[in-house]
Amino acid sequence: MQEQTRFEQLILPYLGDAYNLARWMTRNSEDAKDIVQEAMIRAFRFFEGYRDGSAKAWLLTIVRNTGYTWLRQNRAHEIDVVFEEEALGVPERLPGPEAQMEQSANKELLHKALERVPLEFREIVILRDLEGFSYKEIVAITGLPIGTVMSRLSRARTRLQREVMDRAGKEVEREL
């Protein structure tokens, strides 16, 4: 199989996932597009080095690294480490119109809260809870030790929970 065809079959299906990760890293659609474009160029250039395994994890590793490079060059202040000390449940039944509206509002609240979580924590929550990667895959993508991944995920979830509660409290105050 020709390399370009192989690349298209294995990597291109994860273009949306690549954009999603870049979008959450930068919190900006246009910046995310730039990062994904650069990451895809890098992925294609180094595709001959890809040795099976998870194509999605391989691509998102490149997107993550490209994203951090971009952030260092354009927004170094956003990479600063912020240490603060569970996942939010989502109902599994099909909601009616009123519940759908509430879920939409909750989703917006959660997205805004997630954007306020520091990048080092946000990326772990995105990889684990939104992209569904295992801890082992996250270790491979980020190059972090498993303990750090688990710790950051726990801190991210705690921080996210606080952000949601703070935002929800402010919404209630506005309604009163």
C-alpha cells in the first residue's frame, strides 16, 4: 500500500479528535486549526516511523507536542503550572425537551469550567474523559509517569468540580 494512502486510511479518521484536543489546549478555534495543520504536516513527514499500535494515540501525541510548542511561542503564560487541591455523572436515559435544555445549559457550564482549568490538568481530563484513552495510552501520549497522570486527573476533576459549583452558584445568584 502506498504511504499516502496508508496515511489517509490510518490517520485522517482522527482529524476531528486532533482538532478537539488542540481546541481544548488553546481555547481558540483558529489557533487550534493552525496547530492541527502543523501537526498533520509533521505526522505525514514522520509517518514512515509509525509502527502500528494506536494511530489515534500516535497522532494526538504529535498534536499535543505541536500544541505545546505553539503555546510556548505564542502564549507562554498559559503553560504555567498551577497546583490546587469526581468526575461529574451524566444521566444515561434519553431526555425530554426540558431535560435536553437543562443538559445543554449544563454542558455549556461544564465547557466554560473546563476552559478555566489549567492546561496541564485540562489535557489529562480531555484525553481520559472525552477521548477515552486508558492511563497507559495517556502515559504514552504525554510522556508523563503514570502517578503524575493519575494525580493530574484527580486534581483536574476536583478543580473542574469546583469551577462548575462556583459557576452554578453565580448563575443562581443572578436568577435571584
